[in-house]
Amino acid sequence: MSLVDVPAAATIRRTTWWRLLLRDRFACLAVVILLVVATSALVGPMLLGDLAVKQNLRAINRPPFSLDDGWAFVLGSDSLGRSLLARLIVASGTTLSVAVPAVVISLVVGSVCGMWAGYHRGWRENLAMRIADVILSFPSLLLAVVVLYVFSPSAGNIILVLAIARIPIYLRAARAESAELQSRLFVDAARTFGTKSWAIIGRHVAPTVLPTLFTVATLDFCFVMLTESSLSFLGIGIQPPDMSWGLMVAQGRQVLQSAWWIAVFPGLAIVVTTVSATVLASWARLAMDPGQRWRLTLPRSRRTSKEVKP
């Protein structure tokens, strides 16, 4: 392939990715939902102002699906007369500001350490794996509960604890992929020409390992978000006056029989977001695997029949 053909090949590749995504309706819907959640988390607090914390004692526990008090109360109000829709939008920013940094930190640290250990093998691999085994010996949620109970529960502490607890997931995946790649011919050729270890890892190992790590990170995002919601539900996560979806569920459970919407809508937001991320991870796993990508080109009926065929 000549240099003139490289931009054309890149354009074809981008077009193929878009076509693969558009052929899967569930993946498209998942992307749209995640984009809506991310956009709400970024620009929602700036547009709403103090609407999420503004109290109206004359509109306590207003039922949803009514525009009598304006569009802000279409999902009803809570026990202090605050707009539930506005609180959901603002809480999405808090929830994502905990889940995304925790996943990114654990992904970067775990993948770098895993690729370094898997490429060099020997004592480096043994040391990395023993550290991973020690961290994995403690359940992530239990470790977070103990640490946050000892220290003050804050967003920074939650991110740090969840990031450390999830590092072994990426470390083990990256080590396994790197250990298999370090004996390949193209890696041996790069080593023969005197290329340094980190250059080989960055140029040859990382591009092959990253698709797997991306799929793991997408699924891990669901786990981290559910963990943060569980911690906030237990009272050792996000603290008032800040708000998150898990904290809203915890506050709404006390009036669940009389005002069900206060707890149901935040819980529904958690479910829809995590399911969307799981669907996107399933699509990305097939799209990034050259051996399985052809499945996305089939109609869904034929794809399902081939998957269940023994």
C-alpha cells in the first residue's frame, strides 16, 4: 500500500465502524443514551442553576407526569419540593465524576503495569501478580466500606478506593495479552533492531491489548457506578448537600409507599445507564475482534441463530 492510499484506507475503516454501529439498533440506542447522560452531566448544572436545590414547600411530593408547575416538575418533586428532574440531571454529573476517573485511573495504572510485567516476565511478573492477588483477596465493596468508614466519605476517597480495588482486573488482562505477544515474530524483529522495551510496548503491544482493555473498562464502568450508588445508599458515599443517584434512592426509600417516584426514577437512571454501557461493551467486543467482526454484518435473526447453534 502506498502513502497515497493510507488516508483512503483510514476513511474506509471509519466508514466501516459507522456502518457496523448503525446496523445494530441496540448499540445505537445505547450510544444515544450514554451521550444524553454525558451531555446532561456536563452542561446540565450550568443551565439549571440552583433549580436542583431550590425548595418549594407548597409543592411537596408532587406526582410526576404533570406540567402544572412547569417542565422542571415533569418527574415530580421530592419531600422538600425540589424538582426531581433537575436533581437527576445534577446527580448524573456527580455519579459520572466518580465512576469515570476511577475507571480511567485503574485502566491506566493496571494496563501499564500489566504490559510491563507481561513483556519482561521473570520477577517483574511474579511481583505484579502477587500484588494483584493481595488486592483481589478483599472484595471491592467490602474494602471500600471499611476504608470509607475509617476515613471521611468524600468523592476523592471514593475514587481512590475504587481505582485501587479495580487495578488488578486490568493488570491481569494486560499481562496475559503481553506475555503472549512478547514471543511474536514482529516483537522479536523490533528487539533485534535495538528498539527499547517501552518503545516496543507502546508501538507493538499496546495497540493489540487496548481493544480488550477497552471492553473490560466499559463493563467495569457499570460495576464502579453500581458500587458508588451502593456506598451512597449505605450512607458512606456521596454526602449531602451533594447529590448522586444512589443517594437519591436512599433518600426516597423512606417515602416509597407515598411518593414512589423519588426512589424509582434515580434507580431507573442507574439501570438504564449500566445496561447501555453493557450493550456497548458487547458491541465493541465484536467490532474490535477481526475474527468476530463479521457477525455484526449479519441480520440480527441470522446472528442469533448462529450464536445458539451448537
